[in-house]
Amino acid sequence: MPGTCVIGLQWGDEAKGKLVDILTEDHDLVVRYQGGANAGHTVVSGGQTWKLSLIPSGILRDGITCIVTGGVVLDPASVIREMDGLESRGVKIGSKLLLSDRAHVVFPWHIAEDKVLDGSVSGGEAIGTTGRGIGPCYRDKVGRSLAIRLGDLYRDDFRAKLEHIVAVKRRLLAGWQQSGPAGGTPDAAELDAAAIHRQYMAYAERLRPHVADTTAVLLDGVEAGKRLLFEGAQGALLDIDHGTFPYVTSSNSSGVGVASGSGVPGRWVDRVIGVVKAYSTRVGGGPLPTEQINAFGEHMRERGREYGTVTMRPRRCGWFDAVAARYTARLSGVDELAVMLLDVLSELKEVRICSAYTIGGKRVTQFPSHVDDLRQAEPIYETLPGWSEDLTTVRSYEALPANARAYLDRISELLGRPVTIVSVGPDREQTIFRAPSVAPRHPAPRHPLPTPAKA
Ligand code: IMP
């Protein structure tokens, strides 16, 4: 049956975009089901580099339908910018792009709120959001009374709804601006309902041909035997419920989000690929236990070009954290692993993997549920010999240096899943596929028969 799902197992930026682009060939529908314009992915295709945010990279191919579901928060200006960018480079979008009428819409006040409220978490470290209004839009979705969905833009009461919300938001923003660190935030008085209405009506007209009940489209697709590719955005450690709260994004970015975000029951996903970088990165606030704030961290950042696609912020870099990735692999029901950017670790004398933490003097292999415990975690490293060879021209697993294979084998062992895909550069060709060896979902019987009592 039809579904494949690609999930980042770290803090985002695992180079999922390249993998999704390759896997798209074997699917009919590519589905973006959570997050918003906070995500960014770079795809190198046909000798050209494409930077996309909300629109799945499947848009570059014919015969693929790209679906942005109701689990996404949608900034129309951002989608239109992306569409214009694609069309100006000769990509025909036509009916290839569908946007859910259930998707909640990002408005200017969401972006203003993101700036006002991200100053700090209860007086502590800032979350360091992308500033795209993602959290505030999800907050209004859950709160319901101040929310507008894409389908609402086409209803007669849109203007009245908007005027009511703008009046409330002006009061809220003015209050927050007085009490919070509002540096650089547009003045609440700048929220002008008439101007916003005009602007969003223009967006609505432009997007009209693409707006659909995508849940119905997807469920019809499942019944018609179409193959679905679910493209997770961000990484599982940024999951609102299961990540390093509060230093997370506002959606379910682990595998648990597929069903709620898309409306397609999880039982239709029969292949879950967990994507990891060969090391760790994180952008924004929150703990990164294996972080290297030293020359080595700088080396990884430069070699891996670790700067944010959306915000261009330098990413924090560190060694591979197997405690964290094992947790998210289990959480997302991962069958197999794709290890990306392995080439970045070449030319190191030795490489390290964090296989446990010390927290409060105790050795721990379970990822902590509270961020304060994670802050205290001291990584326990395994050190493996490095490799000097350039990997960017290697095209088979067997041709990888023995030490690089040993490194991958150890990751596989610690995460309990086979490594089936290895990436050694940004190009499609720089991808090594091992024979698929999908681990059984239930290696042991779930309800074993009781051992017969001895006579
Ligand atoms: P928000 O999603 O803009 O609210 O940001 C919340 C946190 O998630 C911040 O630490 C961001 O840096 C991080 N984040 C959001 N989207 C991405 C992404 O696509 N890659 C990596 N980090 C992200």
C-alpha cells in the first residue's frame, strides 16, 4: 500500500529536501502536512539550485501533484512569492499544486506577535524563532476565536471577521508592546483592516485555482492506489509535544504528525525513512548536548555550509547524538535510516558519537523529557577512527572507506535500524543506495504465547 514518509530525526536541516526530490520519482502525490514558511529546503536538480519553503520540490516534475494540507499554516504572500519564483524560471505550476482550504492563514499580526513575544521564555533564553508568525498562527488555530482558514477568504463574512480580529489584535499587540521587548516591531496602530482586506482578497484571487479540500483528494488517492510521499518539515526534536519543549516549533514535526496534519490515517504509511546528518546541528535557542563551541564546530559549519536556508543564521554544530536520534527514530516508527552529509566528516583523525549522557551523576540512554535535564546532560562519547578520503565521488557502499562504514554501522547499531541511504554531496548522483532492508516493525511477537508450565 501507498505511503512513504520522510522525517528528520534531529533539529531540522537534515537535507531531507534532496531525498524527497529523489523519492518523488516513485510517487504520485507529495504531501507537506505541518509547519509553514519557517522551513526551507534546497534541491539541486538538472544542474540548477532551487530553494523552496512551503511548496514541495515535486513541483519541479511533471505528473506529480503537490499537496499542502490543513496541518500547515500558510502565509499567502510567501506561497505566491515561491510560485512567482518557480514560474519565472519556467516551471509550470498549473494544477500541480493544491492548497488545503483548512490551512490556517498567517496574517501580519502573527509576524508582529512572533517578534514581540520571542524575547524570552519566561525571562530565560529566547526560542529564536524564524519570525514567520508560525507559533502565533498555530496559537490562534488552537484558540479558535481569532483564526482564519484559507477557505474563509472566499466567504461573505470574511471582511467582518477580519475587522473584529484586527480590533482585538491591535489591543493585544499594544499591551504586549508596552510590557515586552518590542524592538523593531511594527506599531499595533499599523494594522489597518481595510488595507489587509484588500491585500488578502488579491492573494485569494491568485490562489483560487489551487484551493481544494485536500483531505478528500488524499483519501481518494489512497483508495485509487496512488502512491503518497509525506514530507516532514523541521526535525522530530522540534516537535511541539515530543521535542525539547519549549525550544521547539509549534507543530508535530515527528512522525506522529502525519495523520493529524494530512487527514490520512497512519496505517497507510508503510515506509518511514528517518533522516539524520552525520553530525548534529541546531539553529535557534535550546540545548544541543554535543555542541562544539570551538574551532572544530567552526570547521563543521564551514565545511557543511551550515547557515539557515530561511534566516541565514549560522547553525550550531556538534557530534552525532545517538541518544537523541534513537529516541526520535522510535517515536517516528522509523524503518530505515538515511545518513546525509557524511562527506563533511572526511579528513578528521577521529570521529565521535554520543551514545549516552551523564545527568546528575547517572549514566542515561533515554532522552530526557524535561529541557532542564537535557541542559545538564554531559555527553559520553565513543571515539572511532576517522578517514582521510574525499567521499564526494564515492558511489557505492562497498567503496566507502572501511572507517566510514564502521561509523555508519555504529550509528545503525545504536539506533537499531539499517542505514539504507548515504549522501556524500548535494547532487542527486552523490547518493548511495544499499539494497533496501526494511526492519520488521514488530521484531518480536507483540503477544507471545505464555510458556507452558512444566509438568
Ligand atoms: P518557529 O518554527 O519559527 O516558531 O521557530 C521555533 C524554533 O524552531 C526555532 O529554534 C527555529 O530556529 C526552529 N526552526 C523552525 N523551522 C526550522 C527549520 O526548518 N529548520 C531548523 N530549525 C527550524
